[in-house]
Amino acid sequence: MKESKISVFQLVVVVLLCRSFNLLSADILNVTGHYGMEHFLAIPLALLMQAIIVLPAFLLMKATGRGLTEATSWTLGKGGMIFPLVSCLYLFFASAITIYNLAVFLANAVYPGSSAYFFAITLVLAAVYAAWLGLEGIARSAVILAVLFVLSLLLTVLGVVERVNPVNIRPLEDGSGWNILKGAWTLCARSSAIYLYLPLSEQLKSGRRKGFFWYLLCAGILMECVVFFVSTVLGELAVKEAYPFFMLTTVAQISIFQRMDALHVCVWVAVCFLRVTLFLWAMREQFVSCLPLHARENGRARWVLPFFALATLGAACGMLLQHQTAELMLNLLSTGIPILLLIVAIPLVCLLVGWIRGRLRKGESA
């Protein structure tokens, strides 16, 4: 068995931080049209959906005794190459949207009049270097970042707790059932972290299922807390805000700390940096697994990471130039089709083909 590169705790922290980036923008956070009881109920339903749709991937890994990428190759043979290629495409889109969202946020909400392209370029340059250093360093730094992230949240909560008014929470209305269901699926479809968890879990010796449970639990608590304070403090004003949680930090005041937005911006940039770094690392690992052995040994694989970094940056800059492109890409990911293809459809096909070919015997040598 290969040596574990990261611990279960580090994996949960890394993926949870990646998931927390979705709390920044209303385009991703607000999935029910407003912040009320519908949103509160959509979150646990979304977590349940995620726990269900990930089952085929976990079953495939358990049946073969391999990581997801290796399991698809083992069961499908050369046809298994389709999985890492689709994975790279999905991570590419998710990474480009992430860069775009942060660049727009900094250029519009934090530093009005500045160049969004500058933020996109500097972010990618830093992320590609961090991805080149390897997963172990990324995971260790994520634990430190998690401490700062929690501190930022606690200071924000303490700063707005006196402004909490439960009356601002919109109650359920006629047709709320459909809005809850639709919002839950949107949350599930936009949770690229549940897919990211799978290739990262290949670095573990054991405990991937337990880790996934803890990730879902922590993600649910985090989302419910953020929606609660956004709802009770900002009320309907939050619906009109592009960055409702950032606005929450601007009104937070604790004694000598008059505003929490400066700390929040620093932490959010670091979270985005971590997210893009992991996406680039995962894209490289997925694509390299498709290359023949001689291509990996003669040094050509070293160009994979710079290629994906430039491609992702180009896509993000294209979205900054034409904002409708970003909306179309987000709508595509929101359908859930990409994530269903990766963690449901392909694993189910692999299970069927693997059963027919007799390649579901755990621990069998390649």
C-alpha cells in the first residue's frame, strides 16, 4: 500500500476551505432567491443528496481496492482514460470561475477602479507555484489558514450578534417545497468540493468514508451559520447585495476593532488561492495519469501544470472580458450534469464492466 501523503483531518480541512469560497458571492450562495426558511431547509437536503450521489464512486473504490482514477482505468482498460479527461475539463471550468469571482470581487467591492486582470494573473502565478511544490505543503498550510478562517468568522459573529433579529427570516410560503428542492439540487450541483474530495482521498491509507461524513457535517454547520446571520442581520437587504457575507463583515464592530472586512478580505483571498492551487494540482495529477509511461519519464509531464495554469487564466480573463460567458458556465455547472457524470454515471459503468470482466476483486494485481 502506498504511503499516505495527508491525514484525514488535513483532507477534511482542505476540502472544507475550498467549499467555503462559495459563501462569498450571492450568485453561488443564494440558491432560493432570498435568505429564509427555504434556504435553511435546502442545506440539509443538499447534504443528503451529496451523500447519495457519491455512493457509486465509493462502491467502485471499495470493490477494486483502488483510488477512483485508478479504478476506472483498471475496470475499463484504455476506455478508462475518459474519466481523468472529463475530470480535467470539470476542474478547469470550476477553477476559471473561481478566479473570475475573486477578481471581480476585489476589483468591484474592495478596490474599485483597479484591474481585475491584475488580480487574476497574480493569483494564478502564486497558485501554480504552490501546486508545483506538492500536496503535503498545501495541506499543512491549509490547517493554519483554517485557524485564521475560524477566527475571522468568530469575530464577525461577535460583531453582529447584537443586530440579530429573527423577524428578518422569511417564512415558508406556497410553493416553498419546489424552491427547497430546486435550491438543494443547485447547492449540490455547485459543490465541486465533493468531487475534489475523491482524487484527494487517493492520498489516504484509510478513513476516506469517515472523512467524507465529517466534511458534510462541518460544511452543513458552516452554511447554516452563514445563512442565519446573513438572514437575521441583513434581511431583505441581503438579496440585493452581490456579496452579502462581505457586507456582514463591514457592519461587524467589536470594541477597538471597528470593522472586520479587512481581515475577511485577506482570509478570502487565501481561501481562493488554496482552492485554485488544489484544482491545478488535481488537473495535473489526472492528466498525467493518462500519459504513457515514457512520456512521464522523459520530462514532458512537467509542462502539464503550466499548460493548465495558462489555459485557466485565459478562460478567466475571457470571462472578465465577457461576463455572460461566466454566467453560462455557472449555469452549466448548476445543472449538475458534470458532477453526475463523474461520480455517478462513470463509476456505475465501471462497476458493471468490472463485474463482467471479473475485475472487482479487491486487491487483485494489475
